[in-house]
Amino acid sequence: MLQKVVRSTVIDAPIERVWAVLRDFNSHDQWHTVVDESRIEGGERSDQVGCVRSFALKDGHRIREQLLTLDDREFKSTYCIVEATVPLQRYVATVTLKPVTDGNRTFWHWESSFATPPGMERELRDMVATGVYEAGFENLRRHLAQGADLLPRSAQPMPTALPVACRRAVQRAYGGPEALVAEHAEAPAPGPGEVRIRQRAIGVNYFDVYLRKGWIPGMLPLPGTPGMEAAGTVIDVGPGVSGLMPGDRVAYLGPVPGAYASVRCVPAEWAVRLPPQVDDDTAAALLLKGLTADMLLRDLGRVGPGTRLLLHAAAGGVGLLVAAWARRLGATVIGTTSSEAKARVAREHGCQHVIVTRDYRFANEVQRLCGGADVIVDGLGDAAGEQNLAALAPCGHWISLGQATGGLQPVDPDRLVQKSATFSRPVIFAYLSSPAQRLDRTQRLWAALADGSLHPPVIERYTLDAAADAHARLESRLSVGPLILVA
């Protein structure tokens, strides 16, 4: 039979101060008198979920415990005994803090369940309840009363951070995919307002191809590293950063390239925490493309029931998201693809009609199917220009999102006047001008993924050293869905 021990108390200190001590899985030898010495195995961080602490008690027993969960928003952690000389079997414990508004104090709830050998139930239950939990409450009170960890984490002096070795893809000339070469480098310590991130997944976007080719040299001076988005774990934070801590899982996108790296420093305002149900690969594959889809449908296209949407490259990374989301919003979605195989994928993701064309002729079929498009999302560029004008419905809106076939020629306003049409060429970062906007759009993206409006992406993965291969694949027009680099 499992035993259960539950103890609670109130600590006369703010919750941030108490949590700063308890979230450190290796701090108990500093404040709990029953612990003699402790270390984290394998050189892992003491706030890394999955790390194992090995420690000795003053009575000579040795215990190995593993950190199972750590939630900085709920001020909660869970851990278990992996191995011990004391006979606590299947031991799992949870520490939870809650703020007490009266006097800015902290409610501390500590509970565990475990099995014991027959006849030792009361002895071990009392040991945990009194010798560990109740003694721990008093020990931490004394620790804090002595001024230990008096400052909140954001105000504590930061240890001197050193550069971290990393791997990154660099190009020293503009050109084809072969211009990308992986090499060893160092990621500097985070500066004021920055976070340093151990990146596990990096998004690959067609915009990266434009930069590699030198179409926007001002954005990627040589030598340079492409990439606008990634996901991973915060290593450390620079001065002035609040709201993010080491160990937080985050994703980011930003207007300055450099994401093709295993470690990178970025402004903290670019980053958003990842919910547990969104893994790093999915975040890197969806963040920029998903927020772009949100901008296209919500801000520019104002897509809703009855909207006639023409979507080029409908089986691409952005295309699949736009098609599925637009269909859920009630739009009629017409896609163009370059092959029947891609057409099947586009249909599975929301396109009611798909036009297969490799010569960019589609206007007559669009007019036949729906009488013209209210909104066109165009990532093709030059080769589709004239056909887009012909495919527009009166008062339609043409959104130029990319230029896979070459730079778009200037659009003649008089041609637009003929249909009272409008034209826009948006940049997603203009629609992410504040952290609040970024968070709002991101939450809408994760909600759409959770409720089935968006399908989990089928991701093509390449190593960071194979960034050139990923670019070649993207440009081949053979890929379906998003590509990422795994660092």
C-alpha cells in the first residue's frame, strides 16, 4: 500500500524569493540541515528537467533523485527517487508554491507518495513528514532570515558568462546552396536585454534563399549566417531581462538573420515560451509561417465565410497553413501546385480546387471555378504577375508574399484601377511591433493547432551541417511542407 505524506506552511517571504531557492534542484545542501553534500550528475544544469542529483544525508544514507517537471509559471516541481539506501520505494514528491497576498508571503505545499517494507510504514512516514518536510520548512525560514538569496533573481549579480562553443552555417559569398558551409564558432555571452539559447530546431524559409543569393545584401552582409527563427532552451539571460529564465523552452523569430546556429543570443522580446504540447521541431517549422498565415488571413485578406481565396504554392510550408486555416474560416480555397502529388497534399489540407500548372497559367480556370479571386496570396513573383491580375475579382486584393520565380515587376496602378483592386507587399515583422502582438498571434497559432484548424506538419529534417542540402531541396520544388535544421 502506498503511503502519502502532505505538509504545508507559510513562509514570510515573496514567492519569487522562495522559488529562486527551491527551483534549484541542487540547492538543498545549502539550506536543509539533513543534507550533507550534493551534486548534479553528468554536469547538467540543476534546473534541467531530467537531471539527477546524488546526495548524502547526515546519517550516512545516500539518495539519487531525478527532476521530473519544473514549471516557473505555476511555481511547481516534481521529482522521484531513482536509487536510495533508505527503503523508500516508488517515491514521488511535488513541491508547489502559491502567493499569499496578505503581507506578500508564500504558501508552500509539499507532498509525496511512496511504498515501504512491511512493518516500517510509520517509521518512514514520520521520517519524511518530520525529518524532511517540517524540518525543511524551518531550515528555509532560517536560511532566508540570514539574508541568503535576499534579492529577486532578476536583481542578483549575474555570474560572469563566458562564450559558448557552437556550430553555425556561414556564407562568404552570395550564390547557390553550396555557398553555405558549416563551421565551429563561439556564441558570446548575452548582452543587456538578451537571452542565449541552445537551439535544437531551426526553421528554413524561402526568404533565407533570397538572402543567400544576395537579393537583399543589406540584410545579410558577408560573411553572414541566414535564418530568421529557431526553437530551443534558454541557457542564460543578460542584464535587465525579466520573464525568462534559464531552462525555459522558447521559440523566436526576428528581423535580423543568424538563426542557422546551435547557440545564439537574441533580444528577449523576440522570444515566446513554448507550451508543453508544442515540441521544438514543430515550433521551428510553424512559428514564422504560422504568424505569416495569421497576418494574411486576419489583417490583409480579412478572410471569412464566402471569401474566394487563390493560393499559390499551396503545398508549401505557408501554403498548407493558409489553406487549412482559411477553409476552417469558411473560405473557398483554390490552390496552384506544380505536380499532381502536391495537389493531393493541398486537397488534404483544405483546398477545394487545385490547378496543376508548371507554366503559371491559371487565370481562366480561376474565373471559371469561382468568378475571380477576392484574395490572392502569391509567393511566385514575376512569372505569375499578369495571370494574377487576370484572376482577380472586382475589388480583389493581391498580396505579394514572395518571389520564387524572380523579382516582381512594378505593378501599374492603372491596371489595378480597372478592377478597383488593391495590392500589398507585407513584411511580417511590421505586424509584430510589440511583445504583446507577438504573444497574441502566437497563442492564436497554438490554439489553431490544438483545435484541429491546422494539421501537425509533416517536417523534413536536415542537420545543421547539411544546410546546403536543405536549400537545394527547397529550391527543387520537390519538398512538401516545412523544412528544419536540427542542431
